[in-house]
Amino acid sequence: MAVIASAPGKVLMTGGYLILERPNAGIVLSTNARFYAIVKPLSEEINPDSWAWGWTDVKLTSPQLLRESLYKMSLKNLTIQCVSSSESRNPFVENAVQYAVAAAYAIFDKNKKDVLHKLLLQGLDITVLGCNDFYSYRNQIEALGLPLIPEQLAALPAFLSISFNAEESNGENCKPEVAKTGLGSSAAMTTAVVSALLHYFGVVNLSSSEDQLQEKKNSSDLDMVHVIAQSAHCIAQGKVGSGFDVSSAVYGSQRYIRFSPEVLSSAQVSLSVSCLCVCVLKEFISDQILLSSNNFSFTNPQVAMKGLPLQEVIVDIVKGKWDHERTKFSLPPLMTLLLGEPGTGGSSTPSMVGAVKKWQKSDPQKSQETWRKLSELNSALEAQFQMLSKLAEDHWNAYKCIIESCSKLKSEKDLGFPEKVFDCLGELLFAFWMEQASEPIQEAVVKSLLGARDVMLGIRYHMCQMGEAAGVPIEPESQTQLLNATMNMEGVLLAGVPGAGGFDAIFAVVLGDSGSSVTKSWSSLNVLALLVREDPRGVSLESCDPRTREITSAVASVHIE
């Protein structure tokens, strides 16, 4: 029987750069864009002679890439070897399979290991699917001469084939790359595959979407998924990142503080790499294996070549001190997350992070002061959102009324960011929005709304300063102009660049039903509004193949006259 699991993409609203270092926190929102993993046996029966075989078959199908990859997996040391074209390899899925299988072997007793062994001898048939929202279809829409409106995205068939960016650079062809929207596709995919496999093996018992809405969650099962997915994702990308993308894929929207990278020690990471087959090792080894984290470099190639069992490494990882911190978070009621794609080209997050770190080392006093201010502002924005959620819970009618009133308002002059922004807030917005309040509770709501808006502008200001000091476009001028225009639109509470910033998508938080007017205004500015919204759910067990659900929905929408 097939197991289908899904995991969401993310938007890092606050904490860009700071989230790389403890104890800085960031607010990360999970979205309705989800990656799906379908796991089932390759064969319904076991060949009587298969017990003598030391290998099982793994098939990975990526319909959107029109690719099928075939692997052989050793059931002795859990190495996995690609036996099809190397171009069809997917290191994230490869490591997800290895780590999930190793976790099952490491945790199970002898009887359960025997059952697992028989299950694996049937082979693994894995299919991965990503919602269209993870990928950019802007160029195709423009090429057809169609308007840049979300209705064009909604009209696309679900799980559409993915286009590649193969533009020439300096007269030479670049390696084709998938055009993405920055929602953390690799983390969502890795988490979906790990969770589906662990549920398929019986290591965890995932909750369905309905159970999550009723908050019926098994936290220990989610913790297991999180540890295995984080480890597999770190190995696949060759570094220990902050992990906020995997954490939100597992648990959903949250306030996040990263884990100490030492939990994945040099021995653990190098040993896990050593369990890969020779053809995979060639991708990682030159003169030595070097994997680097933020302030933490490893590995020792001599240790890596010892080839200790991956199960032992998994035990250490599972029992390690995972000191990340997460607090449940979601946007207050009647607020909607919007994402817009400006079409001004993407940005290289690793190179931007490297430049910021270089600046930190060259000017520690200035950088520490900037980070301190940003940390305080990030906390202040979180506090304003919490206050608004509390006001909504305690005084719903007054809250709903004032949100609906403010959703119809906009600024009447340019904010002039950053020089005049705070003056404008004091002279214009406070009085303009406060006029809508007719009672003390509504005044409290307006003060928190304007407080959140004020804080976001402060975050943007200091992120701009950091970018200028580090010589990277965290909020480039084109984005500043677009964000200022967005914050002047009807019903917009705040806007910014997510994550590390750059030329990728922008986000906005809008009030009430003002989303449609914002998307129309964006279209006039050559910005394509995406279909992405916040969905606070994390990893979930699905009841059916998402492709079947989409076909059913399409048939149901057909009207016969």
C-alpha cells in the first residue's frame, strides 16, 4: 500500500542572516505550497532467492523533470549507487533514503528488523511532486503575451513540467537550472521523502491534515522526522545551515532559533559521507572532503575512510543534543501573506551570506551594533503580532471591525524610505488610521498595527545598511521602490524582502479582503502575484495521490449546459 506524505515550503519573514547564529530568532511562515512524496513497493512479492542478495532496488520518479533514476542499495552497509544516468541523480532524495532506512534499522528490535528487511527486498518505488508555486512560470506567461495576474498561474495544470534556465554566460552554455521562487523546495522535498519513508517503515505514525487542524500531533514522531530530515538535508547540500527551512517543513509556521552545528560532529558527517558509493564520493572528494558550516568546518578524511556503520552514526545523531528552539506562530486573524515575483532576476544566497560574514569580521563593532538593533526589531515585530492575535481572541468583534476599516485605507503620499519614513508614520499614518477607531479596544488594535508597520520599516532600514556595508544588494534600489509603492497600497500593513533578500520575490502582509486590489496594483508594476499563502501546518499524511485530487477537482468544475 502506498504512503503519501507532504511538507510545506516557507517564507522567512524576519531573521535574515541573524538566524544563522544562536541565539538569534526568526519568524518563518509555512505555506500552502507543498512537496509530495509517494512511497510504495516496487514488487508485491519477494523473490525466493532474494535473501541471498545483498542489494535492493530503488526507483525515483520525478514526473515534472521527466526523469526516472534507478539505484541499487546495499542492505549491509546501506550505501546507495545510481545505476542510471548521473544527470538524473537527486542527492537530497538519495540521502533521505539512506538516513530513513538507517534510522529504522538503528531503532528497531530484531523482529522488526526482519520485517523491515523483507519490506526492503520488495524494493522502493518513490515519486516526488512539487506544487507549481515552487517554480517560476513568469517567462512562459510573458512569452505568450498574457497579463501578469495570478489567474494565469491558477489556470496552469497542476504539477506542470519544470522549465530550465539555460541562458548563455560569456559565450558559454550554463548548467541548466530550475527557475525557482525561493520557497525552500529542497528542504520540503527532503522532509516529504523522509516522513513518507519513516511512516512506510513504521518508525513514525504521521498525522493527517484533518488531525493537524484538531492539533492531534505526536511530537516525538515529528521530532524523529525533523532530526533525520535535517541530517539528510545538511549532507546533501554539503553544509550545516540554520535549518529553519526543514524545521518549518516539519512543524509548520514558527519562531525559530537554530540548533548548534556541533550536533552534527565532524565524525558523524564524514562517516555518513563515507557510506556513499564510490560514484557518489567522486562528487564530494578531491584532495580531501571539506564540509563547512557557519563557524564550524569539518571533516577529517582519515576518519571518513573508516566507513563505520551508518546505523551507529544515526544513533549518535538521534541521541544528540538538538538545542533548536521553536515556538508556535502564525499571522493574526484577517491578515494574509502575499508573494510577488518582480522578474528582476534571482540572487545567490551563499555568496551574499559570505559577503556579510566577511563584513562582520572586518568591522565587528559596527556589525554587532547592527545585529543588535535588528534582533530587537525582530522581537518587537513578533510582540506586535502576538498582541494583535490576543486582541482578536479577546475582542473579536471590535478587532474585526477595525481591521475591515483599515483594509480600505492607504497612505496618501510617498513614505520616502528611509529618510522620512518615521516622520511620515508619526504625522500621517497614526492620525489617519486612528480616525477609524471608535472605542479603546479598536485604538489598541490600530496602535499595534502601526507599531508592526513601524518596526518593519526599521528592519528594512537596518537590513539596507548592512547590505551597503557588506557590498551586497540585500534590498536593492529597485526592490526599495517596489516595497515603498506596495506599502502605499490600500490595505497593506507591511512589506519586505524575505530571507537573505536580493532580487527574488517580495512579500506583503495585507488586511482583510484587500489582497485582490494589491495583486492588481502589482500587475501594473510588472510584478506577478503568486498563489502562495500562509498555511501553518507542517508535514502531513495525505489520503490520496495529489494528482488524482487535482483531476477530480477539474472534473467537478466542468459545467454541462
